[in-house]
Amino acid sequence: MKCKNAATHALVAQARAEARKGRICPMCGGPVPDHLRADTIYCSKLCQRRASKAYARGKREKTCAHCGKPFFAHHDTQKFCSVRCGHRAAPIEPRPCAHCGAMFKGRPGQRFCGKSCTTAARWAAGTMTLPPGRGKG
């Protein structure tokens, strides 16, 4: 019985080895080594990584919502090709400065027209103080 099982296993191993011969890597076109598993597609880890990146690029190829140029998105939710296009696409409406009342264009949530108004408003509100040992006293 042991001889029969050994012969059967040898035949199966030989058939598997024959099935693995002649495989070609779809990424580089080189031969896939015979000693690798039967379900191995690529000849190396490098080819496998390159194929994975190429698949992700094709899956995430998008068109910029601002300039219309094609780009490869880093995330599925990315809409713009760059931060610059994202900023340019954001609507910026003029609004009054909370301290001096001058009209200015700024990023969303910005309340003051500049650093001087921000500092003056913090002094007026009492939220800005000098460190100990500095100033009058």
C-alpha cells in the first residue's frame, strides 16, 4: 500500500510540475519559475506590485473638476488634481472683517482681514496676554 501511495503522489507531483512549466508573467513577459506555486501569476514580487499599482491607477483615473485635466486620484473621493485647483474652485465671497468692518476675501471661517485685526480683536476681548515678566509692571 505504501508503494502504491508513493507512486500516486509521484505522478500527481509530476503532473503539477508539468502544468507549471511554460507560464509567462503578464506584466513583464518573462517566464514564471517552475518552483513557485501553481496559482502564481507573476514571476516576482516586483511584477506583482507593478500590476497592482497599474490596476489601482486605471481604477482611479479621474478628470479634475476645476481644470478638466485627467489625473490619477490617491483616494476614491478626490475631485481635484491638486490642492491649488481645489483652492481655485472654492467659491470665495467677500465679507466684512469682524474688527474693522473692511471687506476682504478669505478662506471659509476666517473672521478677520489680517493679523493686525486678529491681534487687536484678541486684546479687546481680553484673550491675549503677555507672558509673565514681559510688559509693564
